[in-house]
Amino acid sequence: MSNGHWTVTPEWYQGTAFILGCGPSLRNADVSSLRSVGYVIAVNDSYLLAPWADVLYFCDKKWWTANQDTVMSTFTGRWIVTLDECYHGVKTLRNMGVEGLETDPGGLRHGSNSGYQAIGLAYHLGVSQIVLLGFDMRCDGDRVHWRDRAKDNADAQARVMSTVMLPKFNSLVAPLRDAGVQVWNCTPDSALRCWPHRLLADVVRELQSSLSSAA
């Protein structure tokens, strides 16, 4: 059964979106602190660390086939979202090309990786701040993801990340800045350096203070 294609509405207007990538560093991140200060998009396996996330985003058909049953019994968030493929219970956005920021709320540029696409989704949802976690974009020894995967080939994945994925993020920098969206990379030792790095604890503390002042 297909749900057709989704058009995103800016329900998170002026909010903060935390995007949980799948990099090795995510295993050390305190994601529980995010629930009270912003919205959370979990990419692929990262929903296992935050089954309460607002959104689970994936674009890998093989990943969905292997994990669908567990997702449906574990994930308690609002939306499951993907690109191109239509599945029952999953919101689908159109593939609008490779690089840049897609302004049509019915689609995303794919950037050759799910983290890139999740940034575009956060933009469509209307946030003014995006915080990246688990966006290592490099291997930690032979570890490619925070979750052990038996078939990971660290050398091959490292080449893909450095030559295919990383360069495409640069095409998001100016459009997001011009749209008034601040991006922070809170991933320790990230190879993704087109956005400034901050400590996650500082971002959370700042948001907590802002929410307290507004109360």
C-alpha cells in the first residue's frame, strides 16, 4: 500500500532540530537531554538510541527491508520518512537531484547520504537551528557506525565518505545561511568542517536557559 508523496509543512517553525547521524561518536552522546529542548530526527539505526525521536529518516531500501518489523514495534515517534520509495506507514518525499538545498517542501536533494537529506527535511519543517550529532564522516579505527555491523568495510566506506559524501555538504552552507538557519556540528573530531563546531552541552544549556526565560 502506498501513501503517495508527502508535502512537509513548517510545524517546527523557529525551533531547533537535532539530527542523529550514524557515526561512531554517537555511542558516547547523551541524546536523552535533547527531548526537552528541541525536535529530534534519528537517521537509520540511530532511532535505537532515541526511539522517542520525532522523526525516523532513512533512504536505504535494504535497511528498511531488514529493519521494518523492529522499527514498527519499537519506534514511538510521529513520522517515518524516506525518499523515492513508497511504503505503508512511511512518508515519502521526491528525489529532486543531487546537491543544494531543495526549497520545494515535497522533495529533497539527496547529497548521496541520509544525513544530508535529513538536513533538508529539518529545513522544510521550519527550524532556525540545526544541530548535528554522529556526523563523523570518517571511520574510528575499523568502526564505521556507532552500532557494530558485521559487513562494514572501513577502508571502502572511508573513501566513499571523503570523496562522495563530504564535498556535497558544502552546497548547503550558503542556502541555509541565506534562509536564516544556523547549523552547528556537535560531533567530536568530525571530518565535516563546513559548519562551526560546538559542544553539545553548551547548546543544550543555552536552549534550556532560553526556555526558562520564556516561561
